[in-house]
Amino acid sequence: MLGGFRRPPWWAILLTAAAAVLFVRLGFWQLHRAAFKDELLRRYAAAAVAAPRDFAAVATQPPPDAYPRVQVQGRYLADRVYLLDNPRHDDRGGVEVYVPLRVAGGDRLLLADLGFLPGNGTDQTPQLPALPDGEQSLHGLYVPPPGHGFEMGGDALARQARWPKKTIYLDIGQVAADLGAKLYPRVLSLDADPASIYVRVHTLDFGDMPPARHRAYAFQWFSFAIAVVVILLVLNRKRGSRQPRPTDFR
């Protein structure tokens, strides 16, 4: 090779090229995921200010990767409250409150996300305000239920005899079994209300993998691709011949 480098073995060139191509492809995949999630965030933000649609049009078959803002009429099952105990809103603790809604003219229950109820820094469940009686007209985003990771401990709802029931993850199937009724596949995330005690912030929760994390991983993979090429060059750099010293001839 020119410029002070010797030709490396063919297998070293092949392995280096394969590793570099793999790392570059992984980097571009991470950038693709970041762009995809950025687009979801844009759609979510646009939906939050869109005119509400009729719920019946999207109830059982919501559009994939879209979050329609809907209008729903129904009655709360006020004695069947579920508390999600792992939302990431603040360091004072608190719970996300979900209540089944009997939709007018519907054959299923709709789980309504009332919002986050802040705690007071203790392990005690915050005091829940009373729910309104009678038929309600509600507006909000029709969104997938919150994601969850490994379900440690199994179904916590089945082990509780009284409401409100508390859980560290929300599984639509488990809630449906607990209620003994069919549920719609998504939840209604209610619009913000200045008069409400609940904190309602329309945002997508990507857990530990927001778009910025994907871009950081992309940079990491691209760095690995450069590193393997540099390592190959360093290992095959020609070393200058050693000049004899006078003492070598003694």
C-alpha cells in the first residue's frame, strides 16, 4: 500500500468492510427511527388542536399511526376507577386516573384518561374528586394505551377486591377481564381543562427511547464504523526501519 501502509490480509479487509457496512446500516436505521418518531410527535401535536371527529367513525378501527381528536357522549362508571402508579410527571408522586365510560349507543366501554393527579411526596393515594353524574360530552385524543415493559407480578387487578384499583402498568385486556366487559382498543385522553384538578398534557411517551436517544445511538454506530477502519490502518502501518546505534557494533 502507498503512503506508509502495507497491504493487510484479505480476510482483515473483508471483516473490516463487513463490520463498517453493518455499523453504518445500524446508524441509518436509528436515524430512520428518530425521523419516524418525530413525525408521530408532529401528528400528535396537530391532532390536539384539530376539530373533533365523531367517535363512532374511528371507535373500533382507529387509523394506524394517527391520533384522532374525537367527541364522545357517555356516562362514567364512577365506582370503577383505575390508578396507574408509574407516570413520569414529577418527583412528588401521583397517579394517572382512568375511568370506564359507557358510550351512548356503543356496545363496549371506553377507558377515559382523566389525567395526572399529583401527589404530596408520600406513598398515600391522592384524594380523588367526585365524578359528574349523568351523560357527559367529552373531547380528547383517541390514543393507544400507555406502553409498558416487563409485567412483573402478573395481573395486579385480579388480586384487588375494591376500587380504585392500582397498577404499575395498564393492560386493556386485563382491565376488560376485570370489568367483565369488552373495551375499545384505545383510550380517550381528555382535553386539558383549566378548571380541572387533573394535569392533562398531550404528549407521546416513548419511554426510554425518544427521538434524541435514537440520534445518539446513530452517532455511536457511525463512530464504530470509523473506528474499525482506523484500527485496520493502524495495525497495518509501516514502521520505520530501526537505525543502528554505535553501541550495536561493540
